[in-house]
Amino acid sequence: MPTKTTRPRKTTPPEVIGRPAPAVDLDAEAFDPDGVEQIFLFELGGREYHIPAQQPAGLIYEYIEIENEKGVDAAMWWLFGRLLGDDGVKAFRSYPKLSKTHIRQVQMVFLDTLMGPKES
């Protein structure tokens, strides 16, 4: 005779009963890393470097925290590492023809993906 398995009933915890739905349901949208729009940032040595077109909102707070504690430069280089990873940062800074213009251009792309483009 086959045994019957039962699944635990999904119940609402007592402290939640009667409470309205949250204004913001953070679990409503599942994250799909394959469906994330990417920005082609640069190519070096035949390898392409991309970053997500939009960053998680929590990253803004980390950036601002570091900026407040250690300054803009430290926050920006932290962001470089966070978005490009160690290999990307190493490739970028090792580029023999790297200029201040290149750095500013990449910084602007990073800030635009983090906080949105500047409004005119």
C-alpha cells in the first residue's frame, strides 16, 4: 500500500492576520540575471566588459556610505571594483593608453547606471 505524503499547510503567521498588503512587495519580482540588459563598456585584449544597465537600489546606499566615510574617490574606485570585478579593474587600469578622459567616461556610465542619467 503506497504511503501518502502530506505537505505542510501554508498558513499566515498570527501576527500578520488582518494586516493589509505591504505598499512595496520586494519579493514580487523575481530576479532573472539572464534577462538583465547589459551595457557594453569597453573591449581590451579581445575581451568585452559589460555591466548591467540598471543597478540594485541598495548599491546606491553603499556608494553614498563610502563617499561620506572615505570621500568621492574611494567610493568611485569601490564602484569600479563592484561593477567590473577584479579582472575588469586590472585590465582597465593596465591599459597603456588609459587617459583621464577614459576614466571620466567610465565614471559617468557607472553613475548613470547607479543613480540614473543627469537631467538637463
